[in-house]
Amino acid sequence: MYIMRVDKYLKIARLIKRRTVAHDACEESRIFVNGKEAKPGKDIKPGDTIKIVFGSSEMEVRVLSTPEHASKEDAASLYEVIN
């Protein structure tokens, strides 16, 4: 099992396009891991839940795997959408 920073995971899983944008979202309290506000360096692992707040909408996903790299085609298999 590979532990990964939340900002890097959001980029690799293509939930957010760029790591700098993911980093800023964490700094602006728009990313939550397991119900708690997450800083960019927060470690995540399979089984964790990530909630992303986009303006008035939000998305919650469960982490399925944390590979070092993922192709565009494989990115969607790294998580499952909860709501």
C-alpha cells in the first residue's frame, strides 16, 4: 500500500486538473479527508474518503488505490463516487 499526499492524489486521479490547484483548494478549506479539513500534505490511503467542495456543489469519493502514476484511462478506477 502506497501512502500519498492528498494534493498529489487529486491530480493523479484527475479529480482536479493541476496539483497547484489541488494545493490551493486544500489551503482554502475546500478539501476534507475522512470528515476533517485537509492540508495539502495530508496522507491518504485506500479506504479514506475525500470530499471536494466546488462553490455550491460538492463531490465525495472513496479512495480505492494510490499508485505513484496513473494513465488518463486508469484514473477513474482509483476512486468510487459516494455522492
